[in-house]
Amino acid sequence: EDQVTQSPEALRLQEGESSSLNCSYTVSGLRGLFWYRQDPGKGPEFLFTLYSAGEEKEKERLKATLTKKESFLHITAPKPEDSATYLCAVSRDSNYQLIWGAGTKLIIKP
Amino acid sequence: DTEVTQTPKHLVMGMTNKKSLKCEQHMGHRAMYWYKQKAKKPPELMFVYSYEKLSINESVPSRFSPECPNSSLLNLHLHALQPEDSALYLCASSRGTPNYGYTFGSGTRLTVV
């Protein structure tokens, strides 16, 4: 069965303390893996799309990487404004549906 | 314009009311989506419109009725909802298939009383 699992469920860091969020997947016919950021009561904000193993993308303090089984979202020297829920999702074949992970709630303390 | 605009932002409705949620995008995206999101859960797909035609209906109850009047607009008509339908309703759009990523609106917070 196609599945996306994110870990940890929640992560509390001090400002400046770098860490990584994990998204592991079992999907047949992976077309793309997506990272979104979601603030409370708002819609998810698109961050990255990764298409093939070995691919990396960066945006400010965030860097996303992809292997054949998982993706990591590395956050370097985070700031309190990076606090949010980070969602991972995958698309398969030529399907309009995304399979979503449950998300990781990231809290950065000043 | 790189936004998906949803109105209203908040809606409180009784179980006998009829209301509509609206969504608009001007990015030329040809696929539009309605999602439902409960607290601390990921979004759940409800409907997909591709080139203004309904292509996916995820077994959503008939009290939710989608409509796509044109390539920029998407409506969700609500009738006889239940309290458990209270949630954040999200509209999204994508260029074609979601392989390029969705753009989400800010959502409508719906409360059914």
C-alpha cells in the first residue's frame, strides 16, 4: 500500500540549533515529492518539489534532499519564524492525487 | 498574480442553511482542487477539476456540491451540513497534474452549528 510517514511528530529546537525532518515513502511509480509549510489556520505554502534520487533544493535556511526511500528537510540555524507544521506529499504516475504525510510540527524557541 | 483567493475566510452556518465557498486563481492553472482539513491532520482530497471537468470525486457526501463555472473559478455549494463537517476547506490549483506542486488558498474556516 502506498504510504508516506513523517518523523518526528513534533520537534522543539532552540534558535540556531540545526536539525532535520524525515519523510519516508513507499509508493509505486513516484513522480514527485513535495514539501509544504503550513501555519495555523492557513493553507499550505509550497516549498520544494524533488523528482529523482540524489536531487537537492535549497531555499534560505531550508534544504531538501531525496533518496529512493526517503526525503529530508534540513533546517540550518532556524529562527522562531520558521515555526510551522511541515508537510510532505508524493504524487504517483499521472494522477491528480497526492499522498500526504501527517506532518511534523516544528517549534523554534528564541 | 500567483495567488489562490478564497472567500469567505470564516463561515458559520446552521444545519439547514445553504451556503457557497468561492475560489479564484489567475495563474492559468488548468487543475483546481477542493480539500478538507481537520485539526492536526493533513489535507484530504474532496474533488478535482481538470480543464473545467470534474475528474475526481473522492466519495464525498452529496451535501457538498462542486462547480467550476470557468477555468479561473471554483465553487463549493454546501447544504444540510452536519457538525462533523466543520473544518478548514482549502482550494488549490496546479498547472496540470500536481507534479509541479499545488498553490493553495488560505482556506475557509467552516463551523456548522
